[in-house]
Amino acid sequence: MKPAQAPIQGSERLLSLDVFRGATIAAMLLVNNPGDWNAVYSQLDHAAWNGWTFTDLIFPFFLWIVGAAIPFSIGRRLENGEPRQQVLARIARRSAIIIALGLLLNGFPAYHFSTMRLPGVLQRIGVCYFFAGLIYLNTRARGQAAAILALLAGYWLLMALAPVPGWGRGILNEHGNFSEYVDTLLLRGHTWRETKTYDPEGVVSTLPAVATVLFGILAGHLLRSPLAPAEKTAWLFVAGNFLLLAGEAMSCWLPINKKLWTSSYAVFMAGMAANVFAVCHWLADVKGWRAWCRPLAIYGMNAITVFVLTGLLGRISVLVPAGTVDGHPIMLKTWLFGHLKSVFEAVAGPLATPRNCSLLYALTYVGIMYVVAWIMYRRKWFLRI
């Protein structure tokens, strides 16, 4: 980390992209840090299997944002004459750092490598960034669109036609699907503890996740085009609504499913991302209404820092004792949540339901991390990867 001029001053940097990134990281903090996992509103948890909730928007939004930034960052380097091999080395380095940060979070603090989860959110971001960046370096917009079709169609065909020993073909249930089968072969003992036999960020389902980044890259091309800002917004809405309809139509044969990252899910969420970003772009970059979005932009300027720090603090809070109850240690998070809940119950009375108390803890977490992001912004500290 090093002091730098606030990125918002860059001549080609879009405030709306920082705003969208900041809103997405704030949403991730909200859904990842409830006071009590047994008292969570349904929209603040993932869909059990098929379908989607508010929570299921967040990860594809991150990947879409990663893609939308590529024509600005990598594209500018190429236009300035930087050799492709040097740009590729930058992409590989950044991908490796992101993956390493993900592994750091997964293993913290014990690092039992024989059982440690290998996939994860940052790992998928790093892998998808690398392959999408590679495709961007070697193709133009039409080639990138063709890559999207190939990835989504190829994944759909694998899930529909590839045989799974003992189960058969075309199974899209939680168990017996081809994605789970590959994870069992390659990641046995290293998947998410909640699922055990497969990982929501597993091997095969990364293919359509790369397509999600490529959808963002196509949006980045549009944003760098000579069209007027209002026209860009209109085309984002047109493309976004087309993808929403296409994803919904595809779901008749291939359900929208985040854990499998089905092709219909990738298309639908790309459409949702384009629409939400179009709103941010219209308000911040077209209309120039910037005061309202400054807090979100501040969040977005240090998104990875906030994500990693939150992950580390979350782990620490459930490992560090803060006292004892009846001779048994009580962890820091339980202690904090208990005190916050007591205050809320005293002030709000009947409004202090278990779900609302849990939500208040998450909102408090979001607020505290915003203070961290604001301090970093004021000191002009921006993590460069």
C-alpha cells in the first residue's frame, strides 16, 4: 500500500464504476456479517438451490465490475504502447496476488493444508480475471462475444450430457451433477465445509463465471466508445433488459442457480448488473449528482482491502474469547452481539426481533468498515495490486 492521488481524479476513471463497486462491497459486508446466522431475512441469504435472492446478485456483480474495468486499465496500457507480454505479466501477477489473498483468508489462522478449502471468492475472481484478461488481449469485441457463447454453451452441454458414474447424465440437483463430480475428483477434502462434496466456487462452474467477466468487458467497450453518455446509458439498459429476458427464457431448461453458476444465471445476472450500473452511470456521470454517491465511491476505491480486512476480523471475532459464562468462554462476536442486542431491545422494544437484531449487527459492521475506508481515502491510501 502506498499514498496516491485519489483515483477519482483520473481522466478516464468513471465515478459510477467506483460507486457500483462500493455498493456491491457494502452489500457483501451486510450479508456476510449477521449477528446470528439462524436469524437472517431470506433475501440476505443465498437461495437454497434454484432461484435467486438479493444475496445472489453480489458475486456476479463483482465479476462484472472486474470485466468492465479491463478496457480502461489494460486497454489504456496497450494504447500507450506497453508490450503485450508485459501486460500479460501484469495480469498474471495481479491474478496470483488475488488468489493468494483468498488462500490467506481460507486458512487463517491455523493453515491446515491437508484439509484447507482451496476455492473461494477471491480465488475465483483471480482465475476469472486471468482468463478473461487473456481473451481480451487476443480478441476484439466480437471475439469476446464469441467466447461468451462458447463458455456458456460448453458448460451447458457438459452439465446436460457428461455422464456422472452412479448417477447418469443431465442431473441438476445438489448431488449427482457433473460439477460436483469434478469437484469430488479434484478437490476432495478441500471444498467448502457446508457442502463437503462440492464447492460453490468449484472447477467446472468457473467456466460460466469467466463469461460473467466477459459480459463486463463488453460493457467496458461501450463505456469507452465515442457515444454520448446518455446514449451509453440507454444501450446499457437495452442490453441489460435483453439479457434479463434471455436468462429467464433459458431458465425454462436450465434453472437459474448460483451454486452451479448455470449459464442462465450468468446471463440473467449480467443483465441485472448492466441495469444497476446504468442507474449509477446516469446519476453520477451523466446527471452529475455526485454528493449522494461519495460514500459508496469511497468504499469502492479500496474494495479488496475492505474485503480482506473484514474476512480477517470476522475470523478473529469467533476465535478470541471476551469473557466466560458459567465457566465457559464466550467469543468476542457473541459478546459484542449480546451487548448490541441488549441495547437495541431496551431502546426499540418490540422492534428488536431476532432478525432485526441480527441485521443491526450487520449494519453496524458496514458502518465501522466505512470509517476504515474513509480514513484510507482521506490519507490517500489505495491498495495497488
